[in-house]
Amino acid sequence: MANVATATGIILVAGTITFANEWYQTKKINWRVPLATIFAALIFDGIAHVNDHAATGLAIMALLVAMMTRFNGKSVAGTLADTFNGKQAPRRQPQRAA
């Protein structure tokens, strides 16, 4: 199997997080995110061939941005924090017909 640069893997994770968070928060699939993620991963793979440390640093910054990007007022970091603090909205019980 081919070696994948660390930066490329981090960018793929960041893109996946962005795609999943937008889908979860807005209930709409945005196919531009996976496409942009693939292009960004290719670019970061090229940068990693020139300077691996710089590419990894930039990829970590992109991952942090992906964790903080808000959709409908909620980011991944905020959702995780609310989950672990017990602040998630309780699930509604199904209504019984009278």
C-alpha cells in the first residue's frame, strides 16, 4: 500500500468531520464538501512532498477550523462538549393517540 502523508490523512479527517457535521446539523447533504476535501488532500500531499512539517502544521490548523465551524449554531466541538456535559436536548417520547 502506498504511503499517505500525515497531512493528507488529517485533511481527509477534517473534510469528513465537516461533511458529517453539516449533514447532522442541517439535515442536508452538501456534496461540494467531499469534492473539496479530495482536492485539498491532493494539494496537501503535494505540499508534504516539499515540506512534511509545514504540511502537517497547516493540516492541523484546518482540522481545528473544521472542529469549530458552526452549522445552525452548532460546531462539532460544541456538540461534543454539550454531550459530555449532559446538555443535549432529551429525545422526545412518541405521542400516544388518544
